[in-house]
Amino acid sequence: MIKCSLGCRAECEQFYFQGEDVMIRKILTSCFFLTSMVLATDSISTDKNIEWQTYLTDGAVITFIPVNKTLWYATSSTVGKITLKTQKKSEIKDLGGIPPIGVNDMDVDSKNVVWFATQNGVAYGSTSFNSFPSGDKIPEGEVNTILVTAEDEVWIGTNNGAARYINGNWSIVTEEEGLIGNKVVDIIQDSKKVLWFATNKGISTLKDGQWSSHTKSSGNGLSFNKINALAFDDKRMKIWASAGAADACMYDGEKWKCFMDVQSNTTCIMVDTQSRVWFGAPDGLVKYNGFEWVYDQSALNVPAQLAHCLLRDSDGDLWFATNSGVVHVKNPYPF
């Protein structure tokens, strides 16, 4: 399963760059969105040979994860699940002693156990739940992100460092152990099993037990140290990052190339099967098609004006968390 923050391509000549004394910025145009798109029922719809289905919820969906035939989701005040075939909904009243509110992220392990990153700690389960409250074997404070790796290790990012869960034990990692910054907001794993950590002071990587970092002062092109989201393009082997207030940066293995002022408030990045990058935010959704950034809602061809969370699943289907539910776009999609 590929979680929310998977990245996209950057094979393009129209990038921005900054030298020692100069920064070139492009004036972005076509920043118009449709003012409304109402999805009245949970139904299958088609348009321009694109098939999608929307699963309505009682509030804005912050995060979600499809597991087999069930869609798990979280709003600011609820955790629930929807049976995809029947669209039967049910709410989770308790997450092993942690209230089902303030869930920031989800992932799933090889046994189909769902893991939750919440403002009060970590919870996990499927029919019954267990938890690790904040400060109990994990760092104090809110858990911002969670990742289940290819090896079935669980990593979390908090405002006070990261932590790894393996063989029933947690180990905490902070700046003292090698993180570039203690506020960790996103964690991804690339195809070489390198872990990437988005922090408030730059990007940390963990490869074969060794830590390294990418910062603005590293001199390889990263425009800002504050990183909001990360993504991996598994087709072209690129790393994408949302940096600073609104920049989109791509790492090709040697240097970063940054597009300036792409989208503010970015919370998630996704790659589709055609290696196009999607940046989602609570107030917008944009796509890079390999040549330009697409802002026109009608040109995106998906029934979503914004995205709190994005995901491409193992079938190549695309999922968008919106203010009214989760939109599921079937693969293939010709846009």
C-alpha cells in the first residue's frame, strides 16, 4: 500500500532555480477554481472516460486509508470506516484508551492492522485497539505522521522527535541521534529503503543506519529548511518536497530544483501512474503535468477542489480527501 505522500516526476526544463545572488520566479497564472462542486450522493459517476466514486462523511476528511474492501477515515472529531461495496458506515468510539479525535495520519501493516497517528499518541488495531499514549515509550506531544515500512517497521514523527517500533519496542530519535530537526511532519521510504524525514530544519535521511541531511545551507538548491510534505517518484526515482510557504522542490539524486510559489499550505503530495505530481492543501489542489502547473479546476478533471490527504493505491487508483468525504478515481485516467 502506498500512503498519502507519494511524489511525482520532474523531468522538465521549466524549473526554477536560485543561484548565490539571484532567484528567478515565474508568475503563475490560470489560478482559477470552480466555486463549487456538490456531490449529493455516494454514487459512481463518469466524465470524459474517467470513473470516480465519492464516499460521503459528516465532515472534512483529514486522513484515510483503504484496507481491502474497507475505507478507514478520520475527521477532526471522528474515526470511522465505510464498507466500499455496501457503503455501510460505522464509527470507532475508542482507540485503545485514546479518544478518536485529532487523528493526523494513518497507515496499514502487512497484517491489515491500521495504525493511527493522533494528537494524543499512537493507536493500532482493526476490530479491537491498543495504544501508546504520548510520553509512554514515545515522545511527548502530538504525533504528526506515521509510516509502516516495507519491512513492517513503524515510524512516527512528532513535535519532539521521531520513533521506531520494531519487535515490540520503541526507540526514540532526536537531533542528538542524527535528526536535523525534532519537529517531524512527514516520513516516506523510497525503493532503496532509504527513509526521508521532513522537519522544520530541513530533510533527514536514514540509510543503512547512517544519518545525513539536506538543508538550504547545504548548497544543493533546496529553497527553504521548513519542509511540509515529502513524496517519492518510484518511476523516475525522484524525491519531491513542499518547502517553505509555497515552494515545490525536486531532488534528482544530486541537487534540488525548486519551483517557487506553487501552492501555499500544502499538506500532501501524490504521484499518479503517469508520473504527474499532485500537491494538496486544505484550500487547493494543483497538478504538475511535466510541463506546467495546472490550476484550472476544469483541467484537473477530478471532482475535488482541494485535498487534505492524497493517496495512490497498489492498483494505481487515486484517492482525494475533501471537505465532504473521500473521492476515489479509478485507474486508468486519461488526464
